[in-house]
Amino acid sequence: MTEEDIRPKLIFDEYLRLTKIDTKVFFGNNVLRESIPCPACGSIGELSFTKEDFDYELCPDCDTLFVSPRPINEAFNSYYSNAPSTEYWATVFYKATSKVRRDKIWKTKAKSIHQTVKRFGNENYEVVDIGGGYGIFAEVMHSLFGKKTTVIEPGFHLANSCREKGINVIEKFLEGVKRSDLPQGCKIFVSFELFEHLHSPRIFLKQLFGLMQSGDLFVFTTLSGMGFDIQALWEDSKSVSPPHHLNFFNPYSVKILIEEIGFKVLEISTPGKLDIDILSNNRNLIKDRFLKTFVKYASDSGWSSHMMIVCQKP
């Protein structure tokens, strides 16, 4: 699988173009911004770089990279509800890449989730997909394993796509979900590439912890700031893309936050496969000669920016 497979350049570049326009509209000078401490350990960060008028700070204690000062949450809610780039992502990008993503990403993730539950949980489970988007994962879980999936998706266009497919969908942000909205019995909560978007990961986790029953699992993927491609490209990395990606935890720092909330961490892994391909497509931006040579000949670094965390409510 290559970067072009899941992010066709012409479509992805148009999305980035629209995002630049929307960023100025929804996060301009009139939007209040608040300085925040490190979202993992609470230390005061140090300015690392500025990108698209968003300041990224690096925590000196746990190496979490994060946006601060951060626009208030209401600005992000408005952006994700009303921005043309958000609609383009939901109606054009998702549709154009849904088949290849189903075959090359979601089937693999579904198998991984099923095996994870077999190792750590009860096989008689239902899935709750937080930020389930277009509903592809829910479809794959049903087709491969006969599992029912409830999708939590606040975006109207994406939630409507789920409804059209007959998927049970809760059209809310997680913060507005109640236990009565969810299926009863053993559950595994999942979220994919959502954590880096969250305005407050701590509030998200506290809300989720309150919704879960003892023994329920939470499996999520997110970007690691210690990933080889992000470390090499840094502010030039397309993964560092404000206003979408606000938090870049790492295997060490994400464990600090999760355990503080009360979760038991069962596993943290870095199973990503795209890192070298991403670097190869951006070799002109790498300034270090050794890294240029390494990227040219390497096939697998083992230092992935794609991180998966498995945790459980005791």
C-alpha cells in the first residue's frame, strides 16, 4: 500500500487548498485562543514552530507536540459542522477512496480489532465506533465477523451516509452521548485517527470512561510525534496539518494520560506501514543527508507515526 492509494494527490491537494481557505475563515484573528499546558503530563510547552498561524509547542518532559494557544472549542465545532473543506472530505474524498480504503485499510483493521478482543476481552461483543465517518469499518465488521456496530458521528453528511447503509448511528459529539444511547452488554469502543483532532483529549477520555462498563475495551489509533516521518519532516510534514491535527502524543506520553484517567493500558504498538512511502514522496524536504540516503533504500523503519493503543476500564 502506498500513500497515493489512499490519498490520491489531486483530490488530497484540493482538500488541502480548501482547508487553507477555511482555516482563515473559521480561525481568524477574531477567534479567541487560549494557552494550554501539555495535554499529556501538564507541563508548560516550548514553542517549536508555527504553521498556518497555529503555534506548535513541544513538551520538554514527555515530548508531546501540541497546538497552543488553541482556538476555543466552539470554533472547531463550527468548522467541522460548516466548513466547505469538511463537506468536500465527506462527499468527495471519502467516496473517491472508499473502495481502496475498504480493501487495504479497513479489512486489516477489522481483523486486528477482532484478534485484539479475542486476546483481551469477550468475543461476544458489540462495537461502538467513535467518529465512524462513512461507516466502512462498521460494514466490514459485519461482513467479516457478523458484529453489530453503533457509530457515533457528529457530522451530518457522514452520519447520513451511515443511515443510508442501515447502520445504527448516534449523531452527536461523544461529550453529548448518554449511556442510554448505547447498546447493552459487553462493548469494545474504537476510534481511528480521531485522537489527534480532539480539542481536549482529557475531557474526551473522562467522558468515555464514564460511558464504559467494567471490562469494556477501548482501542484507538492516533499519530505519534515520535514517528520517523514526522521527526524527519517536522513542520513540513503533511501530517502536521492545522486545524485538524492538534495533538501528537507518543507511546510514552499517551500512557501517562490514559492511566491518569483510570484506564488499564494493555498494549501500545506502532503498526504503521506508510511512513517510508510518505518520506520518499517528500525527500526534497529532508535536510539531513543520512536520512535522505536511508529513505532511498529502506523499506521499513520500525519507527511508525501510526500508533495503536489498547486499554480497558477495570
